[in-house]
Amino acid sequence: MKLVTAIIKPFKLDDVKSALKAIGVEGITVTAVEGFGRQGGHSETYRGSEYQIDFIPKIKVETVVADDAVARVVDEIVEAARTNKIGDGKVWITPVEGVVRIRTGERDEDAI
Amino acid sequence: MDTGNVTWVLIGAALVLFMTPGLAFFYGGMVRSKNVLNMLMMNFWCVLVVPLLWVIAGYSLAFGGTGSMLGNFSKVFGHGLDFAGMEPAVMIFLATFAAITPALISGAVADRMKFAAWAVFVPLWSLLVYVPVTYWVFAPHGWLHARGSLDFAGGTAIHVNAGIAALALILVLGKRKGWPRDGAPPHSMPLVMLGTGILWFGWFGFNAGSALAANGQAVQAFINTFLAASAGGLAWALIERFHQGHFTNLGVASGIVAGLVAITPACGYVTSMSGIAIGAIAGAVCSFAISMKFKFGFDDSLDVIGVHLVGGLVGSLLIGLFADPDGIGQTFRAGLFYGGGLRLLGEQALANGATMAYSFGVTFVLAKVLHATMGIRVSADAESEGLDQTEHAETAYNHNERTMGRSN
């Protein structure tokens, strides 16, 4: 099993969710996050005082998938989240040691 | 009793009362979210204590008797008011003016003043500064009024007075930690815009109500209030667009308030085109005046000095040019542009000069006394943590309901 984590542009969340549902991903977890990367921030001016906003709002999508589904899931996320402009985000993959479904006690691949 | 006049003045009182919550939101949106409740409370506190003080003693000291410097005790505790006439309605109308004047100062001390000190400062300042200045400017025998200076709704007595008092208070209070390096951007521009709208709405009561009658002068004051606010907002927004590149909501809000401040002393004495000019000039001048604090190094958090002191002075002095008794159909001294020469401008300068000297001096001493006795500033830790928690034990925007359990 792998944990697939994606940082995406907030307005791309719907596209990513639809793409993952379409290939049978059973669930995702979404967090509103802020961060900086190559995109850089922007500035805002209030009564002549300029403020540099370095942290940009992004969405973090997480889902645990079976090993044989990882490549497809990553490809779908990348395809759905891409705008070809700076700030599209990143996807990374982390090994997962175990998963339990709380209601039934099912474990590992049965639980995802 | 003229029922129309009484009706208008009572409605005016309710409109002006609404300005203080409006001001609270205008200021509250501009501070950071950790200090917004403190800002709201500083404003609401004025509505709690000042009207009580006003009816008990303030009104009598500000309008009783025939002296030139201060009233007397003939109308304390609401005595001596003739309910067959206008006076009781005017008395309670003016209570709302007394309430909002110290509230204006709160914007300058944002983010760092000990609330207990504010709670004591407000009633003392009202009695020691607001009441005497009001007597000078508005009471029939007050020395500035008797000399013939004009202040229709409180440019000198309220905005210049509060603005210069704000300067005195922050000179004792000191700068916020990290100012000006760190800055403190507004946490909620929608609140600022809502507050601006409420202020504008209430200001019709403030200015047109100050005719103390439902007459043509009230209508002219109403029209001028409308036009000057629009012109002020437009002027500030355009200057900002060409200097910094964008039309900002805060620029528009600030310009509207600057226009409203400047037209306050003038609204019953000038015709509509002069009202537009006064609003536009104030919007432009104040948009530059707000940078004074960086040049001179005083931390006026929300630009009370740049908007209320400067805007009040602009409007009050421009009466000396634009006052037009024939255009209004009332008797008062004409300004320079309407054949009155420089006399009125001189009286306006004197009235504002005297008000600033007295208000600055007494406020400075009052602030020093409070500073030496109870302390006026929160601890450095409290300033970092935010005054909502340390001064009021409340949270403005509660995002953790699920983890909040009762402990009693």
C-alpha cells in the first residue's frame, strides 16, 4: 500500500476528485494548506502599506491505495490538476505499513 | 411643540447611536483577528458609560448657564428640561454625539491599550475634555460660538478634538511592538465595508439632525453629507489607483469617512457644489495625511489623526471659504468666496487652534496620570497573544467548538 499525497491548486479539487472517483478510488482526505514554492507570493496594499504574502493557499489531497493502483492514481491526479502554469503543485508517494477500517476491523488492502 | 422637529431629532439620535457599532466594525475589520473583540468592546464601552454621564451631569455642564467657558449644574440628573419643547430631544440626541467622540480615539490605540485604562479614560476624558470644548463651540454663550466660528455638527468639537486627543494618548502609550516594521493588515475587509456603510447611514442623523429641525437647512445638510462622502471616496480611490495601481476597498472606505468628517462642520453652511468640493479635497488630503505617522514616528494604528484630525481641520477651515448664508437662507457669517472676507477663516482657525491646544494638553496629562497610577499598556506577552484573550477571555472566530468543553 502507498499513501499518495498531492498539493494542488484549490480550484482543481473538483477535477481531481472526479478523476479519482472515475477510476474507483474509494476515498480521499482533503486539507486546506498554505505554503510557498517556486510560484512565489503576491503583494497587497492597505492604505499605502504594502504587505508581501508569501504563503499561498493550496489543497492537500491524501489517499491510501493498493500498490498496483499507484501509478494510475498518480497519473490521474497529475492529469486533472495540471494547468501548465507555475504553482500547479506536486504529488508524492509514501509507503504505508498498515491500515485498519475502524467499523469492521478489516485490515490492509481489505480496508482501503 | 413642533412634532415634525421632535420626530426628526429623535430619529437622528437613533441614527447617530448606530454609528458607534458602525465605527466598531469599521475599526474592528482593520485590526488583526486576535484584537477584534477588544476593538468592538472599546467602542461599545463608550455607549455604556458616556450617555449615563451625559444625562447625569455632562449635558448640564456643556449647555447650562450663561458663562463663556463652562456650563453649570442647573440641569444635572435630567432636571430643568421642558418636555413641552425641543430641549429633552436635543439633550438625548447630543448624548449619542458624546458617546461616539471618545470612540473615535479607540482606533489610534488599537492592539495595545489596557482595557481597564480605557474604561477609566473614556468617562474622564468626556468630562474633562469633551464637555468644556462642546460648551465653547456649541453652547449659545460659549466663547468660540459667541465669536462667530461655525461648526454645524461637530468638526471641531468632535473630529478635531478626538483626533488631537488620539495623538496625545498614543504619545504616552507608545508604539506597538515591531511597528512600523511588522505592520498589521486588516483581518476582515468585508467588516470594514459594512462598518463604513453603517457609519454613512448614521451620519445622516449626525449632520442633518444637527439642524435640530425638519427644515431646508436639514435637507441641505443631508444632501451635502451624501455628496461629500461620495466625492471623498472617489478622490481617495482615484489617487490610490494612479499611485499604487489598484482601486482598494480600504481606500474607498477611508475616502468616504474622510469626506463625511470634513463635511460635518460645514454641511449646514454650504451649498451642494461646495459640499462636493469639500468632500473631494478631504479625500485627497487625507489620503496623503495618513503617511505622516511614518514620517514622524507616531503609531496611530488606524489613522485617527490622518482622517479625523486632518479631515476635521480641512472641513472646518474650508467653511471659511465656502460658507454661503444666502444660498442656505440662514443668518451666519459668509466665507471668503461669498463676500465675507477673511474674518470667518480667522475664527475657524482660532476655534480649531484653541480646541487642539486644550484637548492635547488635558489628554496628555490625563494619559500620564493613568499611566503612572494604573498603567495604560498591556504586557508585551499580552500584546503578542492578542487582547481578545488577555483582556476579555473571548475568541472572535471560534474554530474549535469540538474541543471546547465546559469547565464548571
